[in-house]
Amino acid sequence: VLKFNISEIFYSLQGEATFSGLPTVFIRLVGCPLRCSYCDSEYAFYGNNILSFEQILTTINNYPSKRVCITGGEPLAHNSCLKLIDELIKLNFEVSIETSGALDIQNINPKCHIVMDIKTPSSNEVDKNLLANLNYLKPNDEVKFVIGTIDDFNFSWDFISKYQLKNVLFSPVADVFSPTKLADLILKNSLNVRLQLQLHKILWGNKSGV
Ligand code: SF4
């Protein structure tokens, strides 16, 4: 029987990336091997709430959306995460995953939309970026840089130039880096990236379950 350690399952508007603004069911798995300085989901680091796939399915079927986002923590910290994605895709859910970029993405079901971080210097986890993952991104997958300092901005700019990245998101650390300043920097330097504001935080603040 497939079992998963689940921090929370909730229904909200997607706050990130291409699907921003769309009603989505979130499945948050427990645990993360990283400790980013700006982490806003530390409550998901620990927990012991083991659910079967059937129990998860019963919960998500209560919500009126076939769009499911697998998040964490770092969902790929569990091998079972790949199975969870496979099973949901078999049932015709439209599945996306938010991952840190520190763990191998190559075995993620190709029908799953990937939003992968590249950690910036101010996260204090920049050495965890698994560069081999860049080889496994599909054309529509997205790469996210969380910007907390000018140094992060310059690092991200260099990185996307060096690796010719497409579908790039720049997201300012809430209450640390001004979104307006980031917008101005993107325009001034003619970067072809998408400014991402965390919609769920604008709407509901920094709470779990939204
Ligand atoms: S990878 Fe994500 S969940 Fe893990 S510490 Fe960093 S921000 Fe938090």
C-alpha cells in the first residue's frame, strides 16, 4: 500500500508560476533537507501524518478542481512522491510540482509540470543546486529564483545567461526585497523573465493552508 507523510492538503488559488490565480488543490509533503534563510514553510519540516493514496484521493476529490500541486518542504525528499504523481496523472489530474532544485528531477512523470528553484546566494543553500537537473527540464517547465539581495539578482542574471534558461520567474523575498525595485531592475536590464509576486501572501498573508 502506498503511504505518504502529509503536512496538509488544502484548496486555494495557486500563488506561483504560470498557473498563478487558478484554483488548485495543494498536497504538502513533510520534510526538507535544505534550510533556506527565507523559508516560509518551516512548519512542514517535521510531522508524522501518514496517509494512504486512497485517503489522499478521498480528500482531494472533495474539491472542485482537477489541478493538483505537489509541494513541501521538498516533496522529492520522499521516493514515494514520484508514485504519488504517477497515480494522480493516471486519474487525469493536472499535476505540478514545486521543487528546490537540490534533488534529482529526472524520474518525474513527463506529464507533470515542474517549477524548480535555483537557489540564490542569500538562501545560504546555493551550493545545493543540482546543475544536472537543467538537462531534464521540459520546454514548458519553469525555473524560479528567489531574490533577497542585489547579489542574488546579479547571480540569477548571470545564471540564466550562462545556461540560456527560458520560462524564468524572479520572486522577491517578501518584506525583504522591494517588488517595485525588482520590477525596475528587470526592465532596466532588459531581462526576459517574469516577475512573480506570491499571490496567496498578498491575499491572505503568511499563513499555512492558504
Ligand atoms: S527548499 Fe523550500 S521548503 Fe526547503 S528550506 Fe528551502 S524554501 Fe524551505
